[in-house]
Amino acid sequence: MKTIDELLAEGVAGKRVFVRADLNVPLEGDTITDDGRIRAVQPTIKALAEAGARVVVASHLGRPKGAPDPAFSLAPAARRLGELLGAEVAFAADTVGESAKATVAALEDGGVAVIENLRFNPGETSKDDAEREAFAAQLAELADVYVGDGFGAVHRKHASVYDLPGKLPHAAGSLIATEVGVLKKLTDEVQRPYVVVLGGAKVSDKLGVIDNLLKKADRILIGGGMAYTFLAAKGHEVGISLLQADQKDTCLEYLAEAEKRGVEFVLPVDVLVSTEFPDLKTKAPATYETVAADAIPADKEGLDIGPKTRELYAAKLADAGTVFWNGPMGVFEHPDYANGTKAVAQALLDSPGFTVVGGGDSAAAVRTLGFDENAFGHISTGGGASLEYLEGKTLPGLAALED
């Protein structure tokens, strides 16, 4: 895989360099609530611009239906990128139309432009190879060189991620190089004990990664909504908690496999429960109680791990050589149910090992809860991509960047 350093050494002055970034940031109206992904790709864009390239930045945002939708415009991301670069960033109001062509044509050496949301064109996400190829060919007309640096999208077989690199000389940006290096530390160069912390809503989202990590990890700690399916599989009442009843047999298989392999598989011992889901807009104080994980009342829902579980998980992380964490422990967006996620984040900071926060809601939680991002070994920009890599899958966007 050619690196951006090699590309810069060859010279990019005057060349149109297409950077497939991941600017898929959360928005409230036109306000970006977490700019982590923009900041992550900024070094690659800055390096190219300073080397005299004419930088064309492209990304998706959200899930528009293959047509323009103002709610998913990249205009706020383009403005924020300009603020981070300290320079004007041009914005094209379409992807491959007249605005994009004119905007790119007007770029001078060192200039940067962002084109509109790639998913406004149905060819970007099409499952029809010919339709996707056609859109990639149109994108290729805007550039001389391709740089892949949208790690959060490399697990997608999309036109700008998979098809376009084959039409242009290509290289991996600094973010992708960093992310791949980190993932190798989680698969090929592991320091032990290797502890994996998995949370989030659905156990089905993590089946593949659990299956693969049972062969690699020393301990797996489970929290969040997915924990209740494991508890139910063991025969415990989980009330009105999140539950995927069709996955209970699979959970039992994983528990048995963990025991056979000598992998510690740790479930919550106590949880915070309530009869109602908290108000995430007003953050009004919630009414809840702490109960044993095997004694959840039938009319209540588990919303966070309890204090004994927080202590247990911190102890299980204290001697870790490597930690991978993906998924919050509870409804961290509400202060009454954020303590489990806080405890795990703090335990990672206290751990002597190499700590990786696996993108998505975990990364958002770290920032929302006020932790110093730089204190962790690495915070990934791609939760889905990280999980698929750890499942052992080939990621289309990485395969496309191979020479």
C-alpha cells in the first residue's frame, strides 16, 4: 500500500488530488456536535495543500436516499475544515455536475475544495457494478491522483471507496495508515493480557467480532444493551430491557466456547434500572434503582451497569497489556446513566497497556464526557470498519489501495 509520504516525495504540485475523507459528522441543524472526524483527516489535507496540490475533498454524510437533501449537506463540514486549516475552502453544490467541475477548475495550487455529499448520487452506494463504475468514472474526471483517507467508510463497497482508486494513481492517507497500524497491534502484535470491552445496543452487531476475538482475547467484558441478551440466555429475568431473543442460543454457544478456550467472559453483576427511558433532550433527573443483574424486576429496563460492575470491570482492565473498547456501557447521553461508560473510559486511562477506543458511540462518549482524547493510545474514526477488520473480513476500501 503506497503511503502519502511516498506520494509527496514524488511531487504533487499542480496536481488535482482527490481525497476520500470521512466527514460524516453529527449535526444539529447546521451545527456540528462532534468534529473529531474532520480533525482526523485534516493533517492529510494540510500536507497535500502545503505541497502545492489542488485538493478535492469528498465524503458521505448520513443516509440520504440517492438524491440531494439539504439536511445532509456537507456545507457545515466544509466550513469547519476551513476553520481548522485557517484557509478558505471552496464548496461545490453537487458531486459531478457543473458546480463541482467549475469549483475544481478554479482551484489554484495549494487550494482546497469540498464537493457535495457523495450519497446524493445513487451511483455511490449502488449494488449494481456498472452504475457504481459509471459514477466512479465521473469522479475520476475531477482528479489526477486518489488518496484514500476515509477510514470510517473502508468497509463499504462504494464507488468513491472501492471503484475510484482503480481509475487513478492512488495512495493511503496518514489517517488510514495510522488506523491500519493500530489494528495490526490488535491482531498480529498483541501485548497480553488482551482485554476486549464490548457494549452498545445489539448483540447481533457484535456476533462476528465476538466469534473471532474468542480466539485471540484473554478477557471479554460485556455491557450496554447487548448484555441483557446474554443475561437472558443464562435464564435471568431482564424485564423490559433491550433483548434479542433470537440470539440467546448464540450467546450460550459463545459462553461455552469461552469456557472451553479459557477466555474470561464477564457479564454485569448489577445494573441501574427504571420503568422509563430518560429524557435525553432536557436531561431531567431520572428515577432509578440499582439491582443485581440476575434480579431485574419484570417491569423495569436496564440502562447502565451498576457500581459493583464498574469496580469489577476496572479490576479486569488494571493489568491489561492491550485493550479494545467498542460500545458504551449504558445510556451515556444522560448524566444519571453515564457512570458505567465513564468508569470504563477511566479504567482505560489507568491501564498500563495500549488502549484503543473503537470509534462510533465510544469515541463520542469520550469526547462528550470530557476525557482527554490524547490520553488514550488511539481513538478510531471508524467503529464499523474496526469491527469488521477484527472479524477477519477483507475491507474493500483497503483492498482497493493495495498496489
